[in-house]
Amino acid sequence: MVDSSTSDSSTADSSHSQDGRSAGRQLQLETHGLDVIGDAERKGTPRTLFWPWFGANVSILGLSYGAFALGFGISFWQALVAGVIGIVFSFLLCGFVAVAGKRGSAPTMVLSRAAYGVRGNRLPSVVSWVLTVGWETVLCALATMATATVFGRLGWGGGTGTQVVALIVVAGLTVVGGVMGFDLIMRLQTVITVVTGVLTVVYIALVADHIHWSTVSALPAGSAQEFIGALVFMMTGFGLGWVNAAADYSRYLPRTSSGRGVVGWTAFGASVAPLLLLVFGLLLAGSSSKLNAAVAADPIGALTTILPTWFLVPFAVVAVLGLVGGAVLDIYSSGLALLSAGLRIPRYLAALVDGVLMIAGSIYIVFVADDFLGQFMGFLTTLGVPIAAWCGIMLADLALRRRDYDEADLYRPRGRYGDVPPTPLLLTLAATALGWGMVTNSAASWLEWQGYLLGPFGLGGKTGAWAYANLGVLAALALGFLGTLALRRGRVREQEAQAPSPTVDEGAIV
């Protein structure tokens, strides 16, 4: 049932405990692919999901989202409510998708084959790959810009030369981590998480006197459309950026694990740090229009401008390591997504391909793009639409199922899940077309074609009040979910009525 890209996964997976920590064996290159986790390797409880999700979302970047939210022209309280709803709701989506992991014990984009078919699933796999490559590029660029800003403040030079050296170092660390694989990544995760958490608390203590509540509370309220736009941005920046990998942790749990526990611990672990960082970020950005504007250009570096000089180096080290840690996870996941999309090369070569693309994208952001925030928002909303459509379809398919996935048929085109079923693919395309027609981003010129349905739908066109509400993300999510419930119920019942398939099949595709 497996080929050369997945044959060593059982060896790699068996060396890890269920909270993602290495069991202590000698570090080696991982050739892990897309295999199902065996019964003997499924251990732990839903509670163990807290730490990997918490660690993946503790980052200084979370503070910058306060400035991003206020950039929609809303008040502190509006931004706080939008952030809380957007973060919690989007990570609840991750929690629900994570249930599929304990039901099928395979990576998220393999489990997605139950809804899309074995080869039909290559479409969402490609979208997932683009999203993860995009995120690793953003994180690499941010780490580069933050390093240059800190060097400039210290008088060590912060110009083009520093940026080039920083990009080489950051990209090198990211690619090495992605190529080495899960073993190295998880050995570093605990240390980076603890140090980042501690120094983030120190950062908050050092800059707390820059908060001026009278200034923050005086921020004028924005419109309902601006509030919705901020809410959707928070969804795409947090949970919807992780949802396509949400089952990758929970696949190690026993099939008997509580579904409610999986949802709860995933959502709680992922949400708690971003919520706390958002509150403080809103207070900082709302207290200083200068800082607010600076964050749009250099989200991490701008936060160093209010620090005492003695703390710059430790802040830079932790900020960069946190971003690199996230980028390494993304380059690992993007490699798996590339394999799921049908590219039949070893995982480490897929990571190298993604690394080259990451470097090219980082060069554009650091040295060419004039406006980081505009490009970033354009990236999130554009890919947020098809990912939301996929998420709606995946969640509805999961809700319709009463049994665990048939493992062998996830790899067999002639199995119960089919090869290229038209309904989910057409529904994805329709939801994406609808969504792109209802989002806009004027700061990214390459996205001027979007928003083509705002006029016909009576929403004021591309310059109207609803132009930046990003309703398309919500519309794609709703259409994917409701469409699948309406159109696929009978098909799912037929699949679950079939007897379990043979374990091994010569026609399997990985």
C-alpha cells in the first residue's frame, strides 16, 4: 500500500511520544511520508494535544495582530471582540478537523481523500501546499526584517547587507530543519516554546508603561462592515491557517479517545496564547499611532523600538527562533502536502523544493515589496477562501460519518471513496468563485480582479462599505459545509455500508 516516499514512516513515528517529543534516539534524516499510524503507536489522551498546539501559536507575532485589527478602523473593544471570536471560532474548526485524525490515524490531507476521492484530493492538496509555503515565506521574511531592525538599533548596521546575511541564516536553519524532519523539529520545539514564553512575559513587563488607556479608550468605533473585516482577518490569520494540518497531531491518539476532548484541548491549546497576546498588542498599538503604523511595515522589528537596548539581543534571538520554529513546521507540512498532491519524490527533496520557493518569496517581501501588510492580507484572504471551502466540505463529510475511516481505501482509487468524484470538486470551485467575488485588497495590485460579485449582489461594488468585510471567506465556508450536507449524505451512507476492505492492495496510491 506504500511506496518509497512513505515506507519508513513507521520507524520515524514510533520514536516519538504522543505529545510530540522525541524519545531520545539518535538524530537522523527522516524519510517519513503519508502512512497510517499503526495500532501499537496510538497512545496518549486528548489532553496531550494542548502542548503542541500551544507551542505552535506562542509567538511575538501575536502582538502585531493588535495593530492589524485596529488597522480596519475600529475601536479597542470592537477589535477585542472581533479577535476573540475570530481566534476561538477558527481554532474550534481545527478542533473538529482534528477529530478526523483520531478516526483515521493519517495526515489531514490523506484523510481528506474520503471527501474528495484519492486523486480528486490533489486539488485541495495543492491549495494546502501553496498556503504552507506562503506561511513559511512570511515567517522567514519577518525574521529577516526583525534581525535587520535590531542590528540597526544597536548600531551594527541594518541595511541591505545585514538583510542578506540574515536571510541566508534564517533560510538555512529553516531548510535544514525541514529536510531533517520531525525528529529534529520536535527536539527543538519544547526549548523554543519555553524560552519564547518566558521572554514574551519579560517583554510585556518592560513595555507595559507604554500603554495609555485614555488614548486607547478614545479610539473611535468603526462600522459593522469594518468589524466583520477584522473578524475574518483574525480567522484567516489564525485557525484557518492551521486547519489544513489540524489532524496531524491527533492521528497518534487511540481510536477510543474522546471526540469532545480532542476538540476542546486542540481549541484551548491553540487559542490561549494568541488571545493573551492580542489583548496586549491592542493596548500597545492603540496607545501609539506611530507604533501602529510601524507594525504594518515590520511587524516584529517595530516591537523592538520601545525596548531598552540591553534587551534587544535576547528579544531578537527569541523572536527569530520562534519564527524559524514556525517556518520549519510549515516547510515540513508543505513537503507532505506536495507528496499528497501527487509528486513522487522523497520527503526531504520536497522540503528542498519548498525551501527554494520560500527563499524567492522572502527576497520579494524583504527587498521588493513596499507594503508588507497589504501583501500579507491579500495572501491570507485569497487562500483563505479555498481553504474555507475545503474546511466546510471536510467538516460536513466528517459530521455525516458514523464510523472510522477505512484505512486501505484512503489509498485505493477503486475503493469506496472513489477516484475523482465530481460533486466535492465542483462544490469547491463554486465556493471559491463565490468567495473571491466577495473579497478585495487594494494594497495588493495583483488582486484587483477580486470583488467581482460585490456590485451584482448590491453590496456597493469594490469601493462600497462591504468591500473590505471579506465576506467571501464566510460564504465559501458556509457553501462548502451546507452543500456537502445536502448533496453527499447518501453517498456517505453507501460507503459506510460496505464491508472493510483488504489491508493491502496493488492498486494503492500514496
